[in-house]
Amino acid sequence: MNDSYNVQVLERTVKVLEVMAKYPYGMALTDISRDVNLNKSTVFRILATLQYYGYIMQDNDGKYKLGYKFLELSSAVMERLDIRKIAHPYLDELSRITGEVVHLVILDGYEGVYIDKVDNSSGTIRMYSQVGKHIPLHCTGVGKVLLAAMSVEEVEKVIGLKGLPKRTENTITDAGKLFEELQKIKEQGYAIDDIENEEGIRCVAAPILNYHGETIAAVSISGPTLRVTRERVPELVHLLKDYTLDISRELGYKANDENII
């Protein structure tokens, strides 16, 4: 089966789905075939495949309609869109209280991506982070939080595809040590970037959880090591976990006392 044939099948499938989306109460095979200008046997094969995977359902009248599988996809998209709006007031307050930069990061493929940044710091040192910028997972606090929520197989895939490039003298570049670090993060519920990604910058990070208890984002408090000292880390972690728990609860997460990755 050549690539052009695969693309053609995909294009036809998209046309079928777009037509069906206009008819929430369902369509007969004949009507779908007419609207997409394809013969019924071709449309039937497309529908049968989509139905097998749960993207299409058939009612008692034999009409086809979009299946509940699309709800899973749309909810995942909406979750990503809503999280920034819900989290921003908390990030702003957290930045004002600590006087440091606060980031919100989600997973994008095998990297993290900043979707919000609040900088109420009074210092002259400015970080290179910006909304929309992608970051590595192995050497950032938020990235390690996201990695800690993955399975061993998923982490191995990330390492295989992206490697463990050295960013500073403190960057973890050994897979075994990284797995030890991720286990520690799971147990304590937060991560530390101890000058691992950017010289002179230390940060603490914690997860945001959805109503399933799954990590869907991470928040970090970052600043120069002169201000974000090792002695100050426990205080920042305590604040961060309180705020990320509040955000998680707004997203439907139910917990008693603490975040769990």
C-alpha cells in the first residue's frame, strides 16, 4: 500500500467525519455517500473502521453518528485550553508572594512547552523562558515532574529520541541516575532543578492533576540561586504544593492533604 493511497484514505475519512459532524442525530449510509461524493462501499469501509475504534456508532434506525471516543479527544483539548485560564490567578499570586518567576508547562510530544509565565520579581536577572518556548524534560523541574508521571517505557522512549544532553555541570546525563531522581520525585511530590538547565538558576516544581489524578501540567517557581537558596527551598515547596493542589481541585481533582504524582 503506497503513501498516496494512505493519504487518499485519510482525506476521505476526514471528509466523512466533517459531514457527519453537521448531523448530530445521525445520517444514513446513502446520505453520507452522496454528501462526500463517494460510492457506498467505500464509505461503508471507512465507517466500519471508525466504528471498530469507537469513533462512530450506529443507532437502532441504522443511522451513523459520531461516537463517544471524540469526547475523550475533545476533553483533552479543552483541558489544555482551560488550564491556563484557571491557573493564571494562582500563578500571579504565587509570583507576588515569592517575588520569583512562576511558569506553567505542559507536555508537547517529547518536550515541555511554556503556556504561561508570570514575572513579579524585582530582580535585575531575567530568565530566557517565554510562553510558547519548548524545553527539555530531563534537566528542568517542570520537565522532571512530567517525566515522573510517565511509565518506564515512556521515559525510555523520551531518552531514546531526545537523549540527555548536558546543559550545565549539574545536568543529569545518566539514564540510571535520572530514573532514581524520578522515583524520588514520585515519592516527595515535587522536583528541584538545581542549576541543571540554566546557569545560576534554581527552581522547584510540582504537578497539576486532573479529576483522574493524572499529571497534566507542572508549575515551577524559578529564580537566581542568590534568592532561591537551598535553605529557602522547603518554604517554596510548601507554597507551591498548596497552590498546585488548589488548581488541581478546580480541575476536579479530589485529595485530602497533598499532591501525588
